[in-house]
Amino acid sequence: MLSLTWPPNDVPMDEWLAWLRRTAERDLPAARRAALLRLVWEESYLTRQGLITRVEALLGRGCFGASLHSTFRRDIAAVRQALAKAGYRLAYSRRRDCKGYYIEGRPLLDERLQRLIAGAVAEVDPRQIVIYRRLEPAQRVWQAAHLSDWLRKANERRLQRR
């Protein structure tokens, strides 16, 4: 496996994504394994399909090749080995309430993610929530669509400035 920073989420997400995509151009298996490692490090109880979907969102559909499940098995074995070298154990829970991969001794969500979520929640204005609850479902959908259009246009303007 590639030489990775430890913990696997020590690099800020935008820098890591750029690194991951450059790595994928040279060594797709290493990029998939790095993505898997970061995902299982940051969040517990992700299933095989959940991990595959998230890695494909990062690296593109089909990044696991024609034999998706056998490729995933090899990749998760490499991740398990990398974690073992660092003193961690990757396990799989089959419990009804929490199925999926997790690293023994790690929290459900990485501490950094917990802080980000707490910060986002602290920014929510309770008055705005009261107003939002009064909206009809159609108004909520319109609001979401309007926001999506605005974000798309803002991204287009940003790309044009480049």
C-alpha cells in the first residue's frame, strides 16, 4: 500500500481529494485503498455497498473494474493489513442495528467530523427553523431547487473566472 499520512485524515479534504485523483491516474488500486482507509477511519458501520458507492463517488463509477466484489475483497484486505500494521483492527459487525465495517476502539464518527457537525448545528438559527416548518412541502421543494440552481450558477461563474 502507498505510504500514507497517519491518521489517514490528517490532510485537509480538498488537498486529499486532489492527491487521491492524481494517485488514481497512476495507481488506481492504491487510490481505492486510500479512499477506503479514510472512509472506514472517519465513519463506522459502513457496509460493503456503502463503501463501494462512496469510493465510486470519489474516483468515478467503474473504478473497481469488472469484478467489483473480488476487487473490493482484495482492497479491504489491504486496508485491514495497513490498519494492523498501525496497531488497529478492522472488523465487520453483523448486528441488526449496526452492520458494516468498523475499527475497534474508534468512535462512530471521527472527532473532526463530530466537531464540524457541532459547528454547523451551532450556526442554525432557531427562528429560521420555525419559519421553515411553516412552509408547505411544495414551498420546501421550490426552495431546495432554487438553492441548487443558485449553487450551480455560482460554480459556473467560478469556473469562468478561472
